[in-house]
Amino acid sequence: MRILIVEDEQTLLDQLKQFFVAKGYAVDAAATAKEAQYIGEEFAIDVAIVDLGLPDFSGLELIKRLRERGCEYPILILTARGRWQEKVEGLEAGADDYLIKPFHYEELWARINALIRRSAGKAHPVLTYGPIELNTVTQELFLNGQPVELTAYEYKVLEYLMLHEGEVVSKTSLTEHLYEQDFERDSNVLEVFIGRLRKKLDPEGTLKPIETLRGRGYRWSLRKTD
Amino acid sequence: MVRDSLNLRLLIAAGATLIAFFGFTGIALEKAFGDAAKKAIQDRLQAHIYTLLASVELDDKGNLRQPHHLPESRFTTPGSGLYGFIFNDHKLIWRSPSALGVTIPPQSLLSGETRFLRLQEKQDLWVLYYGITWESLDDKPIPMILAVAEDTQSLLRQIKDFRQTLWAWLGGAGILLLIMQGLILRWSLRPLRAMTDDLKDIEAGRKQQLEGRYPSELSGLANNLNILLQSERAHMERYRHTLADLAHSLKTPLAVLRGIDQVDEPCREISSVLSDQVDRMQKLVDYQLQRAAARGGRGTLEPLQVVPVLERIVTSLDKVYASKEVECELTGTECYCFLEEGDLYEFAGNLVDNAYKYCHKLVRVQVAPVSATENQAAGFKLVVEDDGSGIPIILREEVFRRGKRADESTDGHGIGLAVVDEIIQLHHGTLHYSQSRWGGCRWEVFIPHPIQEEADSAQ
């Protein structure tokens, strides 16, 4: 998942970046609204955290501009201004959720997770596909009830594919959503991750959860079960 | 009542002055008229004395010859009210035919001396005695006293008539003056009344300053009051902004501090202390910030429609709690309040947010205007219900205390309901908790309008 964090307080921005990197996110950080607008419009962002009080123009204005330019990813407002009138204005401007500073990181994490799931049309944090279960909160994978070890990048790829179940996800798109902008992108690395995931998810080779569509990309082919 | 109305005070003072003035004037005029009438009687009686004197003659022997042809016919008509008498040496020697049965006492007078007096014995009479000495041919002077009496009835009638006319006119003039005084006072005090209305509007938040055109005597006061109001408002705004800025500027460093134990992994002990202290500071900042933001029972410039605000809150919360798929029913007729918009958002937002947070699926928000009754002022009522688990009885008091939360399992700082309660109290409203039809929370808020007549016109 690729997250855009917009915050003018450098220490907090660094902390947020560190936190989300640790959670396996590709993080794009911006300290000004202009920079954020550029990143938000140009890159494949999955979710954004926006502070309202920015030095050049307000976070509210940034959200409006992003929405006007067709950016549909979920946006969470993170601000010190916590009056209800301001919350309503923020949500009406196009934000999807609102969190007041200072905040608990667990709460921020839960809300970001919920926003990503919601944008993918998944209400429950546990994505279940037959014997495969992925807990997006604890970032744990279970196969037939048994835990399966995943590396951070394997988890990222798996979560992204599951959240886009049935959709063809190109290698480029997958790379864009999983890696930060200055990361050296090598499609062979992605193929290796997919190969490893297939072995971990389907050691018998009976489920075939990840389809490869030649020249087009990959598709999560299993249907979600309750 | 007198203390409450300047108009009434002035009217009573003017009325008392007018009564005193007309009272003294009436008494003085009545006295003057009485004196003048008395003097006129005396003069008339003096004239009758001279007439009588002219008709008296002496015979050859020097005895008084009774006058036969009296020039004034009333002397000859019995009971006419005009009587003539002649005394000699304290003996009545002649009385006019009209004085039949009428007696007056003799008086001792020197020649040329007059005495005017009122006799109230058998009859009430004004009497003028006049002493003369009749010189006879044999040089033996004859002392005589001529007296003319007139019935007082005519004078008393005149005085009575005069008094009636006088007091009728004075009374009429007094009432007219009092009415005019009242109108003048009303007109003169109109600027004061306008100033009072302006001040009421300022108090209710409908006006920012005294805007009326006041006479020169009041314009200085109005200017000073405006300066005072502006200064007070600026001071309050500065206070609120400073407090809000302070609170906001503290929040980001607090967020950084909270991030330390998440990201930098300090030792467990420091992390726990840090987390507790940041929590404490955060609660203080949140609470003081929301208190600073509440305007504190002040009205607004114009009535604010409640339903659109609730619609915006509900739409926003539908977005935030989208994954919960809450079914929220918002019902309400056209309803106004006189709160500052931010205050309405704050208490309604917190209540509806709690309902969304703690419900299973259902939330109901109802708003309705409340008309004034004998026991209750006009205002509006807001009811927020959910189908959650409700608040256990032992925790119901606790939820109003800042920092206290009935449910520790959800997000939040425990500030919401304390602020809701505080805002409602600042606006002299009430907040009641009961169990909803589904067994969850049911919050009922009533907020009275600050000025009742305004409310009636707005509703």
C-alpha cells in the first residue's frame, strides 16, 4: 500500500513515516500542500493523511483540489483543530475520516486500515478466501488455521492483490503501489515475491489463488468467503 | 415599580408638582376672590348708607323724621336681604320695612367711624355700621349710627359658584397638563428606551453595538458604551483565540511526544510515564479548548436552523462510520435556535457521534420546536437515540466528568459528554439520559431561547 503523509511539523512527519514504513507501507511524505498536490496527483496513492494547517495553502483546499482532479483514494484529516464544525467542513471537502492530534498510533493505524478496506469494498479486517485468511490489522496470514510467515514485501503484495480481488493488476501498478518513488523497481523481484507467495499459499498447487495473465499482470482469483 | 420605571417616576413627580401648584393657586385665587367680594359688599353697603343718610331728615323739634321714600326698593320689601337700621344712643330708632323681625346689636362708634362685620346669630349677615353726628339748628348735636345689613347668602353663592368654576378649570387644566407631561416624557425618554432596546439586542447577540441616533446628552454615553463593548469583545476574542492557539500549538508537540513510544521504542517505564502524562495533557488541552470555544450562553445575530446542521453532521458521520452501515433516521420540523453555530455543532456532533459509535445499527435523531408554557420557556428539543448497550446505572454520573468514559474499549478521550453538558448548561438548557426504545442510550436536550418574544416571532 502506498500512503501519502502531509504534515508540516518535520518531527511528526518523520515519526509517521517511520511508523508506516514499519507497517509495510510505501510512504510518500510532503511538508507543503503544493508538494502534496503534486505527489497526490502524479503517483498511485492508496490512502492519504493530511494535516489541515499547512504553510502554503490549507489542507482543506488541498483535499478539494485532489478530489476535483479525480483522486478517489481515501483521505484522513489529521489536525489539531477538533471542533465539530471543522470536522464537518473537512469531511464535506472530500475527506473520509478525521483524527485529532495528539492521537494514539493504534487508532491511526486502525482507521487507515479501515479506510483502505472500505475503499476496496471490504468491511471486515479479516479477508477470508476458503482456507486462506489474512488479518489486515495484525498482518498475519493463516492457511487452514495455521500461521504462515510472510516477509514485509510478500505481505504488501498479497494484501494489495486481495483488496483488488478479481481485478487485473499490472506489474507497473503493483510496483507503484508497493514501492516508494525513489525505489529501484525491478519486475523480476516482483515475480520472485509472487512465486514465493504461491508456494506459501498453495503448497499443493490445488487452489491457484494468483493467476498470471501474460503481458497484463496478476489477478487474485479466489472469491471471498464469510 | 417606581424604582423600575424612570417614566413613572417623572410622571409621579410631575403629577405631585402639578397638584401642589394647582392646589395653592386655587386656594390663593379663592381667597382673593373672597376678599374682593367682601370689599365689594362693604362698598355697596357704604353706598346704601349714604343713600339712607340722604333720605334721613329732622323735624322742627330736632327729632328724626323717618325716611319715607327710600331710593333702594329692597329696603321696602320684607325679607329682601337688604336691611337698614338707625341707632341713637344705643337705641334703635328706625329700621327699614324690609328688616321686619331682623335685629342687629348696636355698636359704639365715633362720628365718621365705620365698622364692617359679619353677624351669624339668627341670620347670617354682613353689616356695615357708620357713626355720624347730626348738627341741628339749636346747636345740639345728635349722635347716630346708621347700619346697613345684607344677607350673606348671595355672597356665599357667588363664592361657591366661583369655587366650582375655578376648580373645574384648574382640574381640567391639571389633567391636560398631566397628559401633556406624560406625552412629553414619553417623547423625551424615547432615546433612552431606544438605548435600552439596543442594549437588549447586544445582550442577545443581535447587534454588535449601539446603533441608534441618540440626542447630544446621550451620544457621549453611547459612544463610551460602544468603546467599552468593542474593547470587551476584542478582549474576549483575543482570550479565546489565545487559548485556542495555545491549545492547538500544544497538540502537535503532544502528538510528537506520543509518537516517541510508538516509533523510537524507549524503555517500558519511560514509555508508560510518557504515555500517561501525554494523555493527561491531552485531556486538559481538549477540555480547555472546547470550553474556550463555547461562547457561553450568548445568543446569535439571527435565528439558526437546526435541521440543516444536523443533516450535515449525520452525512459526515455516515461517511466516517460507512463500514458500520448505520441506519440513521433524522426527523424534524422547521426549528430555530439562537445558539452560536459552533456550539450547536459541538453538542449535537458529540451526541450523534456517540450514538454512531455505540450503536449496533440504528440511530434516531429527532428535533422539534418547543412552545412556551406556564412552566417552560420556548426553545427546541433534540433527542438522540441508539440501539447500543446504553450506559450502566453506576456509570451515568461519571460520563459527565471530563476525562471519564463509560466504555474504555472505543476511541476517544472522554471529553465529549462533559463538553456537551457544559455547553447546554451555559445556554441554560437541560440534558437527560434515559434508555432508548431499543435499550441503548437516549439523550434528550432542551435549550430555551435566550429572549422569548424573539423565539415566538421566529417560530
